Amino acid sequence: MSFSSNTKAELCRDFINKKCCALAEACGVLLYSSAVSTEQIRIVTENPEFANRLPNLFNRAFHVEFDERQNAAKSTFLIRDREKIQTIFRAIGYSPSDSVTLHVNYGLLEKECCIRSFLRGAFLSGGSVTDPEKRYHLELSTNHHKVSRETYSLLLEQGFSPKDTLRNGCSILYFKQSEAIEDFLAFLGAPIASMGIMEAKIEKEMKNKINRIVNCDNANTSKVVEAAQTQIAAIRTLRERGQYESLPEKLKQTAELREQNPEANLSELASLFDPPLTKSALNHRLRKLTELAAEE
Ligand SMILES: [Zn+2]
């Protein structure tokens, strides 16, 4: 099951209770369905929970039953009966003789419970949310452009700030930020999905942090190795030139320990002296060796 279908399943667990909310939710479903006209109402979904909810929802909202239900990979719900379509249009405040385009009837959305229900219906019908492990994206898509603009205003009033775009003739409102998606899902009534977004984000941040530490360690390790190689090359040069034997005892001892411990970092190497050296004293001696080797 995809993250999106789990989210819809969670939303559908919410019992259809108040008549006002049933009407608002059904309105969201219709306005976010692609095929709504005076000829027919067709709602298509691949989500089984939403498919189970739809007949009850329409019954509660409009006292209307679907004329036909086709079950395949997707479920299709059809109403062709003119009278039923009239009843539904009247209930959502849409009269085809006055207006050619569908629009959001704000009169149905005066209470917060109803706004929530409307947006839930819109999401169940025309929405999707991407698995947060892949990326953060939630969208509401409808081919009724006026509806999209009105939903945009509705979301703004609720404190959400979606982005909008057009894709394949559909108006799309979307969120790309994890916090906005968390808040929106929680508002719709899907706290588990909201938590899922939050958890995915924490996990990602953790992974990034670990990667940073590992990369940083690698970078340090390679610096240590590089420095040691330079020092060992310098010691070899001094030997080849016959300068080694005449070095002060302190430098000879340092050269010897460096050659024997090519992978030790500064503090590890310093601790091998008896008594141990400070890092700065050791650093000073190693620098001296490379400087001598660099002299002609
Ligand atoms: Zn309500």
C-alpha cells in the first residue's frame, strides 16, 4: 500500500456523522472529480476504503444512491438519472442555468467542521501525497479551474499557503514543505499520516548527520595519512643524503617513531614517546624534519 492510499484509508475511518459535514465532504468529492456534468456524475477511485465510504456519504448528504458501480482495478461510481443529478446540484448550490462552471459554495462551508470535511472530500477524490521517504509533496488536482482558485482562498483563510500550477489541463494546489504537509494532514484528520511525515523527516536528518560525520572522519583520516607520508618521505630524503645520523637525538627518535607508525595521528604518535610529548612539541619536531629535507 502506498503512503497516499494509507492516508486515504485513515481519513475514511472517520465516521460520517453530521449532515452538514457529509454535504461538505460530498461537495469536495464532486468538485475534485473529473466527470461532473448535467449528463452524468462519474467518480473513479482506486482506493477501496474511499469506494466503501462513497455510497454512505452520498446517501447521508443527498439521499441519493449511485445508479451503477463498476469494480475493476479501480472502482467507478455512476449517476445518470437526471433527477438525482438535479437533487445533487441543488444541494451543493450549483445551477447549470446560472453558471457554466462548477464552483465552491461557501454557504456550505461556514463552520470549521465543514471546511475540514470539504477538504477531506477533495483530497479523497483528487488528492495524493507522496511517500515522504522519497520526497515531500501533497497535491489537490481538479479540472475545474474556478474550484481550484476558490479552494486556494479557502486554504489561505485556514492558514495554509499552497502553491498552484497547471498540469495536463488540471489546476493543482500543492505543498512541498514537510511541515505544511504535516499540518494539512493533521487538519484533515489523519494524525498517523502526519506523524509518518514527521518520522521520515527525523530519519532523513539523522542519516544526513551520520553521513556528515562519516565524511568528516574520512576527510580527517586522509589528511593524517597525507601528512604522515610527507614526513616519511622527508625522513627518507635525510637518510639518502646522509644527514640522518647527524640529527639531534630528539629528531632521530621522532623520525624512527614516525616511520614505525605511519598511520598514527599526531596525538597517538605523541603518546608513544616516553615520557609522552605534547602535540605541539611533536608537531614542531616533525616540521623541523620536513624543513631540513626541503633545504638543498
Ligand atoms: Zn459540519
